[in-house]
Amino acid sequence: MKNNLSLYIRQLKIPLTLMIVFWVIAVAFWQTKGNIFFLFNFGYIGTSIGLGVGIYEILPKKKKRWGRRLAQILVGTYMLVFLGIIEKENMQIEGFFLYLLAGLFSGSAIHYLVAKLAGPVIFNRGWCGWSCWTAMILDLLPFKRNKSGRLSRKWDFLPYVSFALSLGSVLVLWYGFGQRVDSPIFAPMVWLLVGNSLYYVIGIALAYKLKDNRAFCKYVCPVPVLQKIPSRFAMLKVEGSAEKCTECRACDKMCPMDIQVSQYTQANQRVLSTECILCNECVDVCVQDALKLSFGFDFGNRELLNR
């Protein structure tokens, strides 16, 4: 009985921690801003992620990804449908730039500041693996495992081009044409529907072209440009045991972001790559149970990728 209780406590430690962190944020925003929406917003997101992580912990290895998929669906549809379409918030990265220029503490600005800038310091790029509404669709495509590796380094600049185009378009409209938040050209539904449709079309086309579900995340998405700096200091990373590792490289082959997980393990380091999205595919595929998530303090400065 005590052994079962101890097992349940270990399994629920991370999901409960996630829930508590989000609910603390929810209460803090609610009390400081005096708007109960913040309590609902962060409370819902934290509960959804915690539920997905909890189910992930309970399920057997071959079915664990369904916990992550549940979190993706619960959070992704909430962000896209409720906040985006119903509440008419521009949840695209351009909306974040726009509201910052306007000095508005809107839903989009809060989302990017918390999930994409502050969040990675604790949770790494877990948002990309567990909550992104674009990846929610792309992860349903049939290319679960990229067999050819990442494209050569000459393509690494593309996300920065995408980021520059997103920021540049807002700056040109704002300073060049005098457009403001209430201008028709900045209508949230226009940016949301056009932007997301463009992302989905490009993402699906790239997935089929390169046989890689996460090709969009690697070569086009502008959001990692924001995430990569704080994620270097992330407390939550994948940790490996060199003693248990047999160097079968199953983790390397299964990683959707083409990270050489085994090389970090053999070097007695946690996975320091800023490409890690904490999807746990490497953890689940390891038959030696040599990998796990762990909290700690280190600096991510090694990008070991399969090319």
C-alpha cells in the first residue's frame, strides 16, 4: 500500500507543481488587476496542462503521448477559438508586437510575456510541445519520426527572417501608415484567421515535403526566436543517466526536433539544446529508462542536432 502511494506521489509531483504555479499566477493577476478573467484564464490553462501531464504519467509508455495530445487540444482550442475567435484577441505574434506598441496589457501581450518569455525560464519550450495550437494540428500528421535529420545549417536563419517579417509588418503599418489598434487593417479576426491559415498551409505543406511533422517549428515559426534566450536558463530539462545508456540512439531517432539526446547523456549533461520542446518522446522510447525530466540550474549553450 505504501509503495503504491509513493508511486502515485511521484507520478503526480510534476502535474501538481504545474497546476500550483499556474494557479499562483492566476491569483496574482486577479488580485493585482482586479479582473476575475485572469483567474479563469491561467487557472484553466494550468489545470488543462496539469491534467494532460497527469494522464501522461499514469499511462503506459506506448500510450503516454495521448496525455500530451489532450493538453494540446484543451489549451490550443481555448487559445484559438475562445480567446481568438470569440473574444476577438489577436493571438498571433503580430498582435503581441501591436499591443506592446500601444501600451496595452491585453490577452495576447500577457500570453507572450508569460508563456513565451518568462515561462521558458521554468518550463523550457514546453509550450511548443504541450500547448501550441499550430502544433496541435501538425502533430496529427503521419510523419511521427523524421528519418532524414535536420536540414543543413544554412536554413537556420529562416525563423529569424519570419520574425523580422512579423515585427517589420507591424512597425511599417504603425509608423509608416499611422495605423493604430482600432484601425480596420489591424482587426484581430483578420490577423488571426489569415495568419493561422497561412501557418497551417505552410506547416502541412512542409510536413509532406520533408516528411517531418515539426518542419514548420524548425524552419518557419518566428516564436522560438523569443523563446530561445530564456530557455537556455530553463530549470526543467531532460536528464540522462550515462550508466544506464547503451548508446542505442533510439532517443536521437525519435526526437521530433532532431536533437542528439544520447550525446548529452554520454557527456553527463542535461539536454541543453534550445530546440527541446519537452515532448518526452525520447523519454518514452528509452527501454533502459535512462532518461527523465528534472529540475536544476545549468546554462544551455550546446546545440547538438542530427543533420
